[in-house]
Amino acid sequence: MLNKNVAKLKLPKSMGRLHNSFNVDMLRHVVESPAEFLSRPLPKVSPVHFSPDNDDGDLHVIERLIKQRTRRRKRQYLVHWQDLPDTEDTWENEAHIRHVVHWKHLLKELRARRR
């Protein structure tokens, strides 16, 4: 607490651009109820991500691009992940996946299939 009206919070690195001081009227205590979230699907895997925060050891590799679309003026690709079923295919922004080593090959393969 900075004072009786302002609390300073520890935010995760992913929220580093946010200011960490909040008016206490904006905050509330959270009562955890894990059963409430059991029916929600787990989030999809993301592209290969090399960072010190990624300690789960899972590595997901793009096997092929299936489709292309534009959403909010950003190009997206439907990605099929290696060793995962088709039900796990995800739409990914081009900016998040174009860093992969075989990106040019993936694009050529997609364009060849679309002809």
C-alpha cells in the first residue's frame, strides 16, 4: 500500500507496460473456485517460443499451413502442429510464426496446394 487509497501490485513481466499502482476502489479480493473453470477448454498451444519464462519443456513445431485469411488487417494462417491431431489446428497471426526456419518452405507449400 502506498497510502490508504493506492495499492502497488506486483505484475507479471507480460504486463510490464501497465502502471502498477491502482486505486483501492478498483481492486477486490478473489475467491478461488477451480470447479467453476473445469468445463472451460484449455488454451491452444502457441508457436515455438524460446524464452527464459518457458520452462514447461514443450516444443511445438509447425508441420504445415492449411489456409490463409485476413482479420483486422492482419494476415493469419491456420496452422497444423506436428504430432497433434487436426482438432488442435489454430489460427495464428503471421507476425507470431514467420520467424520459424522453414517459413519460406511452408508458404511455397501452401501456395502450391491452393493452385
